[in-house]
Amino acid sequence: MYTLPLPDALPIGRRRTADVVRVTDESGEEREFPAVVYSPHVWTLLNRVDCDPSLLSTPLWTAVERTHYMGASKLFVLVDRPFWRDADPATGHDMMSMTLTDRMPRGVYLFDDGPDRPGVMCLSYTWNDDSLKVATLSAEERLETLLTKLAAIYPDVDIRSHIIAGPLTVTWETEPRFMGAFKNNLPGHYRYQRRLFTQFMQDGVDPAQQGFFLCGDDVSWTAGFAEGAVTTALNAVWGVLRHLGGTTHPDNPGPGDLFDTFAPLELPYD
């Protein structure tokens, strides 16, 4: 396998034969590959990528459709120094610390690079409904709102006076190539999660659906963490190896070699 530098989006083109997947990039250039590993959020297959429906089975498309992503928003500012480490004259403790609150900021995180160097403040990290509360606000509007809320929590701390650069924000559910921060299964989603996770096992699958492998944290059981992305990538690599006729060393079996031993339990649904 080898990697080619391609523009941002990778629309998956029509499969021309049982052995080739055609990939068209944003410039219109087409390339054919014997196997494709797809790592973006699976929701992007529904609208951001022109994907041949035959690349996945109907049950897998159902799993893709019903994948549930959580929204999340963050706001960061650069400050002149880690002033939060200054001692509070009344208590002797730091002026501020990592903060969890039921108010609008929800989570405040502090990052410093030494006492005399600029620091970074994540003034808000929110999920789902709390993320939607700021999704329609501009970066400056978010900052003003958060500073007001934090002033009620830390009335003796002048955060504004330390800010030296404008706010940087992200709302993952409005990012076109993400459409959500990370997957979070709902009750009853076990069956869909199992279908996505085991998609790399393609023996006996319709030839039109072979050679296209899903991976990423949303395909895994540990969404939102690098662990899930890495383990499903290893699964996909094993799938590509087998698809191209290769095998693992007997002393170092891959995930597919041990699938029958460690496969997630398939539950009866009837």
C-alpha cells in the first residue's frame, strides 16, 4: 500500500469491477485502488462523499445512518502568562484552577508553558445541548458571554486584561467534514456498532462490497479516543492484507486471525 497526496475531500467513485475501487478527488482526478481504507466519520458517506451504495450492505448502511454523534464546542484564548497560578491573597491558593460548572462554560481548562511565557485558556468545553447554545454565536459573542459567566464565578479575577489574542472556536457538529464531535451509542445501538466494528471481516461478503474498509474511533467501541481509531485501523490493515492475498506470521496473528476467539458477542434480536 502507498499514500498519495490528495485534496481535502475524497469522493468514492463507482466500483468498475469486483477488484477495483475508483477514487475521485476534488480536482476531478481519478485513481483506482485494489483496496481503500476510509477513516473519516461514517456520516460523511451519506452526503459529503459521492459514495457508490454497493460498497456497503444494506445492514451496514443502516448502521451508518443510525450512528449517533455528540456535538461539542470549545473556545480558546491566548493570555500573556499563566496568571491563574498567582496566589489568592485571601486563601493562599491559586487564583483559578480547572473548573467544572453547571453554568454556560461547563468546563474551563488551563495550559501553561512556564511562568514567564504566554498561556492558553480553554474558556469553555461543552457538549450536546450546551454546545447548541453557542453554535449560532460568533467567536467574539461567545467570548463576551463566557467572560460574563466566569466573572460571576471568579469575581476577583480579571481574565479579560490578560487576553492577548482573539478567540479561536470550534463547533464540531457544524464542521462539514466532521458533523459531530464523537460517536456515542444510544440504547439499542449495540447491533449497529457490531456491524461497523466487524466490517473488516469480508470473507464470504458480496464481491462488490469487498476491498472497502471502515476505520476510526466511531467504528470502534471506544469512540472519542485515539485507542479506538488505532485498533480499528489495525483491523482494517489486516483486512487489506487478507484482501490482497497476504497472511500474517504464525507467531504474530492479526485481529482477523483471532476473530472467532475475541469477536464481540452477536445477540439475538428476534
